[in-house]
Amino acid sequence: MSDEPHASPSLRRASGEDASAIRELVHDAYRDYTPLLGRTPIPMLVDYADAVHRHEFWVLVAGGPIVGLIELVPRDDHLWVENVAIAPAWQRRGLGRRLLAHAEDEARRRSFGQIGLLTNERYEDNIAMYARDGYRETHCSPHLGTDLIHFRKVLTV
């Protein structure tokens, strides 16, 4: 992955051929959370060869490499964001917000009035970003010594 991002990434639907690159990106994006949590973050434990076939992945591509992704799962009454990950060299450039906006557009297109996601209580920057973007905390659930914070966003037409 490039340390000097220049190109504006393009968005495309991922395929099974992307599973290895997705796994690598997720590991790069989450590796610094391991010491914060005192354990391996959940997304680093996923079998992406399987997940790419079961869930909908959208990736941001910049001149070849995948630099960001969002994993979506339709549920009964909302679209669930299973994962958002951005390559470290591409973070803090608005790409996470861009992917969330795409997920919201997909939810509207499918006539879902809400979008949901969760994050760990220790990911304070993520919590602040979700709150700024209109996501509201619905509840917390304990997970291996920390709390997972669940969010929902009611979508407007």
C-alpha cells in the first residue's frame, strides 16, 4: 500500500478475488487497536474468503490497491454495517465518511429507513465520528472485558 496517497480512490463492489487484499487491509487498519483492547480486534479474526461470499463488500481502490472497505448486511428492518476499514496511510481523509454515505445511499435504495453499526467503547474517535454523522447510541453490550456500543441512524429520503 502506498505511503503517499495521491489519486482519489474509486468505489467498486468487491468480489471473491479481493478476499486476500481485504484481509490484509483489515489487519493493517486494526493492528494498532490490539494493545488498546488487550486482545485481537474482532474484524481481524474473520475469514474474509467466506465473508466476501456471504456479505456485500464495497472497496475503495487507488491505482490498484484497496485502500478502504465497507461490509454491508441487510437485516429485517435496517442495513447493518459490519465493518468499515481504511488503510492507515489513507486515514483522516474522509474516506470512512464516504463509505458510510454510500451505505446510507444503499439503504435508501433498498427502502431501509435505518442503518446500524457497532464499535468498541475504546474506539473514541470512531464514536465521535458516528455521533457527528447523526448516529445515535441505542445500547451497549459486554464483550470480552469491554463494551460494544450499538448505533442506529434514521435515514431521511
